[in-house]
Amino acid sequence: MSSPFSFLLKGITHFITGLFLACLSLCALGQSSDINQESAEPEQWSIHGQVTYINQFKNNFDSPYYGPKSLLNKSEGDIAKSYTLSATAFLGARLWNGGEVYFNPEMFEGIPFSNLSGLGGFSNGELQKGTAIPPIYYMARMYLRQTFNFGGEQEYIAGAPNQIAGNVDQRRLAITYGTFSALDFFDANTYSHDSRTQFLNWSLMASGAYDYAASSRGYTYGLLTEYYHDTQWVFRFARLAMPKSPNELDLDYGLTQQYGDQAEITHAHAIDSQPGKIRFLLFRNRGLMSTYTDAINFGISTNTTPDIFNTRYAYQTKWGYAINGEQAITEHIGAFARWSWNDGQTETQAFTDISNSLSGGFSIKGAYWGRPQDTVGIGGAINGISAQQIGYLQQGGITMFIGDGKLNYKKEQIFETFYNWSLYQGFSLSAHYQRIENPGYNADRGPVHFYGIRAHIEK
């Protein structure tokens, strides 16, 4: 019989295996990279890596009924635990003045609860759409970046994953072309953006209603332009590839029939000498998608259950926006908040079933109790869906992610907290807890409690 100890032992084995894979590309050059950063000298190359293991359990929650896309209890056929393991090598080189190239080979292994069904805000930001056992290996990112300096004061950019240390003008234009994640550049937030070190829930790590361009692995392809004006303003625009079919792996690389356009303005400020930023993001997606109205009408005309998977008649457009703020309150406490919305007329194309989302929280450093590298996170999110999608689900329809057969609609409410222990430079362990009320927007089910551990190492 399996036990929590055997699960933990297996997790440690996975973690060590992934660490070995990542270190193969780090050991030879990591020391030189550190020296360059410490002496503030421009780098000619950059080598970093990360390994993250996440293991989660959940309670047996109230489930009076369930459907084909419900979050399930173990007695209803769900797995006892969900886990993910990822290992990434971040490789970069300076090719010429302002020219950089980056490659990120990656390994991923994992299995979601209920085949990634039954929630709007899923509990682990590392999850991909589908089970990956045994591990899969792929090129996560591969892109070229050219920076044109336009003047202003010089600014030193420190070395980091996918960032080569060096001096740039504070007024500059950067053009990026290739394969990357939309979240590498858009919807950033100092306190809640990276599920490998911060909050885990999808609707806390990103703006929940931002249906950002991505394959089922979370990566896309396209062209990005960024303009930096001194230290206060950043303007970004990108046209990115959408999947050929919603939530699938294959992307439409043509960028003319199915694509995602996004524009974002970032403004940096200070309140009582403490830094902060506010971002406004506008996006528009185009793709071969079903509308919930078409699916409902099809069900009525055929006297069947409405079905978005059989009513993808034409190219549709979805649009939305996100407002994203962060503010340092003291040197050791930061706050964040996001509000996002999309029109909710069409099925989800690339992210998750959320049409409106309000999220926020706090990040507290452990300096107050003598652990300055530790972090406590406390956050929450309230997610909703459109009236059209509510009607579709109430008639028994299902989407890629949710569908209990019927629906007593109420907004999904999420609370998450974590403690991140810094055990050694670059190595941390964290404990996580999430409480989700009305999972899949259904007041008849839940609440669900998720308990998790995360091990993370980076170089």
C-alpha cells in the first residue's frame, strides 16, 4: 500500500534526477558567470538552470454529483496525488552589439488531478495540459533578441536566466523573435508571477481572464517589440501564435489566420520612497473557436446537449484587458492586485475558463524573524464566467476544463498561503495551502483543500 512517506521518497528521487539533468549544463560554466555578475562586467554568454518539484494532495470534498469535466474525489476515480517535475537549462550568448540568442531545453513530468478538470483557477502553475509520464523533453524557448540604444543614462542589467549582463541605454528598443512564453514579457509582477518560487494557483500567478497565446505546454511563437523610456515607462506589443485547435499543442505559425495581439503599458512610480508599478494590458485573440450561443442553438435545433467541440463554424475574436499593480509597503513587505476581464463569448483558446478575475495579496520577507531570505505569501482570487457560459453549463455542456452536468452558479473563491524556506543559496523548500470554494463555479460542490510541498533549485 502506498503511503505519504513513499510519495515523498518518490518525489525526492524525481527531484534528484531532474537536478542531475540540469546540472550537466551548469557545472562547467556556472562559476565564471557568477564572477562576471559580481564584477558588473558585460557577459558574452549566460548559463543558468532550474529544477522544480511540486507534490499536492487534496481532501475528500462534498460532491453530491459530478460530470465528465468535474474535479473528482479519490472514490470517484481520481488519483491520490498530483505532482510536477521540471528541469530547464537557460542558455544565452551575445552575438554582436545588442544581439542576443537564447535556448531553453526543458524536461517535464507530471500528472494533474482529474485530468486537469473541474476548476477555473487550477492549483499548480507548473501543470501542462495533459499527463506526461514518462518525462518529455523539448525546446521550451528559442529566440533572437536585438536591442537598439537611443540614449539617456546608462543602466546595468544584471545577469539572470535569459538575461545577459551588460550596460544598456535607459531609452532603448528591443525586438524579440522566436519561441517563448507570453508571460515572460507580459503581465509581470514582482510579488506574484512565478509558480516555481511564489504563488501556485493559476489565477494568482497571472491575470485569470488573460487568455494569453500558448500551446498546451504554455509556450508560443511570434514577434515582440518593447520600448523603454528612462526608468518610468515600458511599452510592449506582440503578435503571437495561437494553437490550431483550442488548448492543443500544435501552433498556427502563419500569424495571419489564428493569432493573439497584445499591448501593454507599464509605469514605474514611488510612494513614500517605496517602488511600485502599474500595468495596463489589452489583448485580442483570433481563432477557429465555438461561441457558447452557437453551441446552445445547436443543442436546441438538434434536441441534444450543447457542445462547443462540434460548433467551431468560423474564425472568432475574443478580447479583454488586465490591470496589474504592485507596491512595496516597506523594504520587506509588498502588495499586489490584478483585475482582468474578457468578453466570455467564445470557448477558452489557450489558458483557462475565467471571464473575470480579481486577485491580490501580500509577500512578506522573513527579516522580521531573522530569516531575511524566507518569504510568506498570502493571497486570494475571485473568478467568474460570462452569462453565456453559465447558460451553456447549466444545460449540461462541457468545456475543456469544466462541466459537472449541471450548475448552481457561484463565483469561484480561492485562498492561498505559503511559506518558502531558503535553505541554501539557490535552494528552497516551501509548504503550500489552498482553499477553493465553489470549484468549477458550482456552489453544490466543495470546498476543496489542497496541501502541497515544493522543492526548487536555481543557479
